[in-house]
Amino acid sequence: MKESKKENLRSMTGYAVESADLPAGQLSLELRAVNSRFLDLSFRMGEDFRVLEPALRERITERVKRGKLECRVNFTPREDAALPTALNTALLEQLRALVGAAREAFPDARPLAVAEVLRWPGMLGDNAPDMEQMQATALKLMDTVLGQFNASRNREGDKLKAVILDRVAGMREHVARIRPRTPEIVAAYREKLNKRLEELLPSPDAAERIHQEVALFAQKIDVDEELDRLLTHLDEVTRVLDNGGAAGKRLDFLMQELNREANTLGSKSVSLELTRTSVELKVLIEQIREQVQNIE
């Protein structure tokens, strides 16, 4: 059976930027992301690049699963780029005629602005930026930036993993410390309760009933099952962290399960020691939960 390849654990927070020089200027692409329950993409780019949005979105969704991610595409023209000596007069006259016809049909329509005329494809002749070249470069930049972006998220994910494993080790220590003490704690409380009931109900006929009730109550306050489930959930947390990938939702579910067992442990406590252990476990679980919110 082929062993599945383990993936890196990734943070949802990341940043990367890369630029490329073109004859007409510099093209830059930037990715930045923060936490989110789902993948929430937004794009900031000039209208010339809007045609690329579906392709850029597809590339991102292939390699990013969760996070509020913003993609920025910017183009900065060269300062020393020579301006055209004249406009494309034939195209300008054709555009003027078309605009005039459109205004006759729609008198209230907004006229074209000068900036829009200058940006019209072919209006500046050979001096206009090569849009096909810029678009192809933008797609190559996206692959490079995504690599850097995920590398930064991997590094952050390694740090989150180390923090969580440290808290998991702390929880194991609490369980290992309290587990040998639980039979003694339950036995001591059972004896105390037995004596108290015998004092309240001294009748010989009630003795057997008292022992039955004490035995039943001792079973109810036994926390061995809760401690077993705590360790099982901690083993699963470790396994999920080692497997990596998009583990955030699974880890969040495990935090709910751990918290449930810690609460039950506290509700069944018959000693200050067990109560303190329950509180300390819940503090560590909450610390892990805070870190899990940052994991993809």
C-alpha cells in the first residue's frame, strides 16, 4: 500500500510580493491574507488585467483553501519612456463618429474622458504597452508569488504546530499526574460518604442500602473514562498536526471534544485536586483553540 505524502501545516496569515521588469514599465503582484472561516478572494487591479481574474482565481484556489486573501496587480510605467508624438488620428476620428452616434441615441450618456480616449487600444500606436505580454507575465508572477506566499505560511504553520504540541504535552502531564491519584481520591470520598451516612442513618437495616448507594455514587464520580478519552483526543491532535494540510477545521472540532471531557471531569470532581486539574486543562485547551484559529 502506497503511503500518503504528508503536507505542511499552514497558517492562514501570509504575505508575498514579486515584480517583473517589462519594456513599458514594472509589473508587480502582491498577495496578503488573514484569518477567515472560508476562502474569501478579492482582487485589486486595473481594468486591463480584469480579463486575467478567472485564471488568477483558479491558480489561487488550487493552492489556498482558507483565508481572507487580497490579490493586487499593479503596473508602473517607465519614467523615461518616450511619449508618442501623435495620436492614431484615423482611430480617433472613428471613435469620435461612434461617440457622436451613441450620444444621438442616448443624449444623457456620459461623454468619454480624455484618459479613456488615451487608454483606448491602439490610440497611442506602437508606444502602448503590450497587453498580451503583460498578461502572460502576470500569470508567471502569480506562480512565483504563490510559492513564496505558501512558504511564508508554512513557516508560520511550523511555529503554530510547536506551540500546540507544547500545550498538548502540558495536558498529558496533568493527566499523568492525576490518573494514579483518582482511585485514592474516589476511595477516600467513598469512605467519608459512608461514615456520614452511617451517622445519619444508624439503623442496622439501612446498612446494606447505604453501601449500595455509596457504591453507585462512587461509579458516578469515577473519571477514568474521561481521562481515557482526553488521551485519545490528544493522540488525534498530534496525528492531525503531523499529517498537516488543511487541518484547521478538524483541530477546531477536537478542541470542542477536549473541552467537553474537561468540563465533565470538573463536574464529577470530588476533590480540590481534580477541580484544579479540570481548570488547568481548560486553560490549555483555550490556548490551543486560539492558535487553531490561525491554521488553514
